[in-house]
Amino acid sequence: MSSFDRSCAARGVSGETGQSPLPRRLFVKSYGCQMNVYDAQRMTDLLAREGYAGTARVEEADLVILNTCHIREHAAEKVFSELGKLRALKAARASAGRETKIIVAGCVAQAEGAEIFRRQKAVDIVVGPQSYHRLPELLHRAGTSPEVLDTDFPAESKFDRLAAPSAHQIRKRGVSAFVTVQEGCDKFCTFCVVPYTRGAEASRPVEGIVAEVEMLAAAGVREVSLIGQNVNAYHGRTPEGATASLASLISRVAAVPSIARIRYTTSHPGDMDASLIQAHRDQARLMPFLHLPVQSGSDKILAAMNRGHTRAGYIALIAEIRGARPDIALSSDFIVGFPGENEEDFAATLDLVEKVGFANAFSFKYSPRAGTPAAELRNQIPESVKSERLARLQTLLDRQRRAFNTKMAGRTVDVLIEKPGRHAGQIAGKSPYLQAVQIEGSLDRIGEIVRAEIVSAGANSLFGRLLPDWAAREAPR
Ligand code: SAM
Ligand code: SF4
């Protein structure tokens, strides 16, 4: 059992003195991917042990953490603009005799390091994504010295040093939870900062993950999303000293009794092995949804991106996956305007989208990132061309998403109820295909998988009618 599992739950009591000081307030703002959502939760749990209670109001926070994303330029710039506002807040609180510490965590912290102190003097601590388990120690140092920096890739595993959330905290976060199983990336796509900010690929051992899922399940979690920058490259150690694939990890997680649904993200096409494809056929708890970024439909651009897969390879892979699970809903990431992309390359991307058919997708204009090979390329594409191509691609993807949703009308689906719905008397959840579903129903159904008939489909949600309980009990989950 790892110390993550053994460590005490968040308790708001000073670990050193055992006394209960007035709770200090913590405000965390997280940007970017699911990995950052998970990291923000872990930092909150760790600091709860140090006596910090969460607040949703930044004005009352004694400690503010910006958990940052560096993937595209505007993501980093947003952080600096937020820091400007926080400096004013810190000064206002100081004149009222209240101290505020500001921490920059996440990938901007890793990439910019001490430069952050230069650009914004109000920052007290800069901590990278691999060293946030040291936050208590860093806060202690920040009591006496300014500008505490930790962007190491330490040898010790942070997962062994993190704190478990309380059952109350888990329930507050909802019935669907993220669990990081893998971090970092060795692929070095030429546009991407992840291998530099998150480091080399590393997988958590199987037992620590299963113990974390059991703890979540005991507090009422019904769905886990196994996450990693390159999650299907997972190769964690088993207790016997063997190496487990993502497919075998999924079957271990599926054996945790009340976990009804499993998802995983984000995958690379090059790591979609046969066992994972089979899991989509054989493992009933693995949901029929796959986010598999392709980035471009042009072989020339895929090669310049160093993606390690071709257009034909991707299309063949999708055919194989659909052979195993015909109803699977597909999602992807696209980058338009990569250096050297001409109209023909872009047309190949549109064509790939037409051929594959996506239920959902994320699409971005290429954003040059300092330190990545693509940023040095001379044939950069003008912003106006990128914007125009993005609009065309998004029109097509939007049409496909709407068509996928519209096709659901009249079908019966299982819905995991997650929270109150948009309007009084409504409850909201997710279909197996990750669509938001709104249903008339009572809040005591939260955490249940109910059967619903889809009545209509809006732009972002499906609307369903609850079927009688006997149908839910007999439905396959
Ligand atoms: N590991 C995943 C994969 O293999 O595609 C992607 C992880 S990355 C955090 C998420 C997405 O951000 C990428 O799929 C890509 O579409 C987008 N992205 C990354 N770097 C980018 C850049 N420099 N400009 C625009 N989009 C970028
Ligand atoms: Fe970035 Fe994904 Fe490529 Fe890794 S595989 S370098 S995370 S885009």
C-alpha cells in the first residue's frame, strides 16, 4: 500500500501542534487539461492536511494557487494577466493587515521558472507539476525567503507523498472522478511542450491506482477516467514485478465492485495496441467513447509534426476499433495552420474528418511554442489563414457532432446521473458516449445509472425521459 492510501484524510488541523488554528483559506484556479484538474485536487487535499480550507472567493484567500497550462500561447498569457489582478488583491489585503501568498503551479511554472518572479513580483512560490507534493515544505520556506522556486523532476514519486481526500471531499467532487495513471511523454511531436514541461513518460504502479479507485468507490464514485498525457502508453509495475498494459489496468479497475464505468484519455494512435482494442469489445464497463487525436489528415504535415503515424494508418486503426466496438463514439484533436500547411494539406484534413466521422472534437490554430522545433520553422502560416481554416473545420466538426446527437433521438440509453440539472426538477448526467443528458427527475437519483429514452437533442445536451425502475434494473450497465 502506498503512503497515498495510508495518509490521513484532510482534517484542517496543524500536523505539528495538533491544535486547531482558525482555518486559513485556499483558492485554486486551474487551467487546461484534466491532468491539471486532478493535480489541483491533489494540492487541495495536501494543503487541507496543513490546515487550509477551500474557498470559492479569491478575496478571502490567504493562499492562491494558479495551476497553469502552457500548451498554447494564449493559455500562458492569461496567467500573467490573472497575476496582475492578484497583485492588486494582495496589496489591498495587506493594507487591511492580511497576508496573501501566491503560488504559480503547473506547466507555465515549469516552462518559465524564475522568469515568473521577474515578470510578477507578487508571486511567492513557483512549483512545477512534478514537485507539488513538496508544497508544505515550500510554504514553510516562503515564510522566511522570497521567490521560492522548485521545478525539479525529483527521483521520489509524488504519488507516494500525496494526501488522501476525505470521503466528504470526494462526494463533493461528484460521482465521476479522474485518476492520473501516467504522466509525461516521450513522443516529442514538434509542436508540443508537454515532453519539456511534464518530463519523460512514467506510469504509476497498478496497486496504488487500484487502491485509489477503491477509496473513491467507497465514497460513492461510480465512474473513473484514467488519465495521462499519453495514457495508452501506460506500462505500470504489478506487485509481481511484471509490466501491466492499459488494458490489464482497466480489467483490474473493472473488478472494483461499484465502479460501473471506466474511461481513459488522452491516447496516441501509435499506442493503440490489440489488447486495448479488444478491451473495447470485451469489457462491458469500458465506455464506448475514444478520444484519439490525429492532428492532421495530411501525411506531409503528420511527418513534419513527428506524429509517428500516417493518415492511412489512422483510418485503418479506426476501422479496427469500430470492428471491435461498432457503436464507439470518436473524438479527436486537430491543429490547423501548422508551418507549411497548404490548401491541399488542409483539404486532406477535411477529407479525413468526412471519412472517419467524429462525435466530438477539439480544434486549435497552431500556436508556436518557444523551445519546440516547429516554432523555428520558417514557413509559418499567417493568422488570418489559420482563422479561416479553423472556422471551416469547426463548421464541419460541429455538423458531425449535431448529427451524432440528433441520431440519439428515440434511443434508450443508460445515464449516470451526476448532478442537478439546469432547471428545477431536472437531473443531469452522461450517456455512455459522453453526451450530457438532462432528465426530469429527483436529486436522490444522483450516483445511479438510470435508463432514459432520448426525446430530443439540443446543441450541447440531450433531453431524456426516465424509464421505469424495472427497466433500469434489467439494463446492462
Ligand atoms: N497526447 C495527446 C496527443 O497525442 O495528441 C495530446 C495532448 S496535448 C496536451 C492536447 C492538444 O493540444 C493536442 O492534441 C494538440 O491538438 C493541442 N496542441 C498541443 N500543442 C499545440 C500547439 N503548439 N498549438 C496548437 N495546439 C496544440
Ligand atoms: Fe504532445 Fe501528445 Fe505529441 Fe506527446 S504525443 S508530444 S503529449 S501531442
